[in-house]
Amino acid sequence: MHVQKQVHLHRQMHGMPDSPPAVHRSILCVDVAGFGGRLNPDQLITRDGLYRALREAFTESGIPPESCYCEDRGDGALILIGPDVPKERLAGPFPTALAALLERHNEEAPPGARIRARAAMHAGEVHYDDHGVAGCSVNTAFRLLEAAPLKDALRASPGVLALIASDWFYQEVVRQCRGCAADSFRAVDVSVKETRTRGWIRLLEAAGQPRI
């Protein structure tokens, strides 16, 4: 067992990971606005509230926890959802449920631990390795999350959640699903680092109501 651990560490440190084939996943990235300026106790309350809201929103949307893979990002999370879960569950009931649960958290949380969040939705091929996950699709999702139009939209909104979908996700999932509120999205140009693409933004305000 000791030898196996040494080999595993050697692979991690010296760039010799296994190379399993890519698998297709739905991708959700979430980031809490203004997290870094909070006191440590407020950060802990914020993180607990975010994860609690995510878990309950997944349950309400019919997304089983065993189908999800999560990587903590400190002020947010990367969540991959398996192909056994229809994407319209993520695009349809999930945003409204998440917004309502964040509002519920904010009603009970101290001012320094209240949550306003950005979220990005995409889908694509993902590689799992010894360190976590990687792939162009994951990069794209995080570029969408960091897009200036999304940050500006949340800043100007009284709501708790600003969502951006990739063009592929919007065209193939949101537009094809009557319960995904396609008319509440607006197109924006995204330019972050080497990524140039189109995204679709939806704002969710009080009681989870969409706003264009």
C-alpha cells in the first residue's frame, strides 16, 4: 500500500496521469459575488448557505445527488451532472428553485453572509484525472461565469441570481423546452481571455421571477 501511494504521488508530481477517455457532462459553475471582502465567520455561513441551497434546489428539480460531481472553489463551486439527468431539469426548474432558496437564506443570514450569485450553464466533454476534472468545455463554462455582461447584470439587478447559458446550451436545451423560460434570456457577447463566444443571460428577482 505504501508503494502504491508513492507511485500515485509520483504520477501527480511528475506529469504522468492516466488518460481516461472524455465523457459528456452538464456543467454548472456558481460564484458568490463579493465573497473575498467578508469576514471569515461570514464566509463560513455563506458557504454553508450556498451548498444548502444547491442541494435543495437539485432535489426540488429532480437532479439526484448521486448523479453530481462537485469541486469546491472557495467562493463557489463547479458541479458536473451525469448524462442520466435530462438537461432540461437543470435549465428549467433549477434556476427558479435556487433563487428562491438563496432568498430564504438571505432572510435569516446576517448582512455579511447574504448571497447574490452568478451561475453558468454549459455541457460538453470532460476528462477526470487524479487532480479533478479538465477540458475545453470546463474552461468555457468558467469564462462565461467571468463575463463582464454577467457581472454587470447582477450588479444592476435587485435579484439574487444572474444566470448565463452557453450558446450551445441555450439553442439545444433552453429553446427546445417550454418550461425553460427561453424568452427571459438575452444574448450577450462574451470576451474573456482567449474565449470569444455568445452567451444568454437570465436574471431572477424576488420570488424567482425572471427579468429580461
